Amino acid sequence: MERKGQSKLGRASFILSIISLISLAFKLAILIIGFFLPGFIYASGLTTGIFFVFLSIIGILASLTGSCLGLAGILQKTRVRRFAFIGTIISVALLCIYIFGGVATILLI
């Protein structure tokens, strides 16, 4: 049986994993800028705890949804599954980063 076209679930998984990656990169960029230019970050109000929690929730939900959609895309038999594999790998890697980052935060407290 020949596969026809990319899996739509795989594309959605890939897009959600990129969104999660962007939210994590944005959080890290704000932390780095805040370390070197503390006056700029405090003046713009980007260091509030709610903002970081909001970015974390977006990243975690996008990673969870992306990994589930990626698994569904991988299990499709009649579509090309390249984006499903890539999206699932990125989503699971980011979930591991969030899980181990949370464990490290809890252990430091």
C-alpha cells in the first residue's frame, strides 16, 4: 500500500511542538536578559510570576497535545509520517525538560 500525502495529525503535532519550543526559548531569553539587564526587565513588567506560569502552561499543554497527536499520526497506515515522528520527538524532549526542571526546582526548595 502506497502512502499518500503528509499526515495532518503529524503536521499538527509538529506545529504544536514548535509552539512549545518557542515558549521555552522565550522564557529562557527573558531570564538571560533579566540577568544582564535587570532594569529593562523590571520596567517592562516581564518578570512577574504569572507571566512565567502562563508561558509554562502554554508549553506543557502544547507538548502534551503535540505528543498525543504525533502518536496518532504515527499509527496512521495510509499517510507519510515524517512530521509525526519529528513532532513527537520534539514534544517528548520538551516534556522531559519541563519534568526534570520542575523536579530540580522542587529539590532546590
